[in-house]
Amino acid sequence: MRITDLARKIGASADELRYIEKKGFIKSRMTKLKQREVRQYRESDIRKIELIIKFRRQGFTWDVAHNKATEELTKPTLL
């Protein structure tokens, strides 16, 4: 999945996804697609990105949003 496709799917920008990766919150795999290298994301990474973006939209800093996303993935709340 290209970064623009994932960004569109989860309602984030490609720059936000690149920043999340640059911060080390997730690590994508690069694979060759025709003449280009594209990112490949695991389903667990996509879920984590969705949560980070959700918490960012609620006003948390990147680091706090990452911590809250990690906590949510390890100890999900019942809703």
C-alpha cells in the first residue's frame, strides 16, 4: 500500500505518516514496485497509526498520542 493510499484510508496526511515513521513509532518495509520503492505496512502498524492520529486530533502531543496508542493496543478499553 502506498503512503498516499494509507493516508487517504485513515484520514491523515502523507507528511503525518512520514513523521510517525521518522519518530520511530512504526517501521515500514520498503519493497520494489515496478521502478519505485513503496512502503509496506503491517496491519498492526496501521491500527497503531490510526490510534496515534485519533489522539493527535484530540489535542495530544505526538509522544503522548504514541504512548496512549501503545497502551490502547496492549490494554484495550471496553466500549
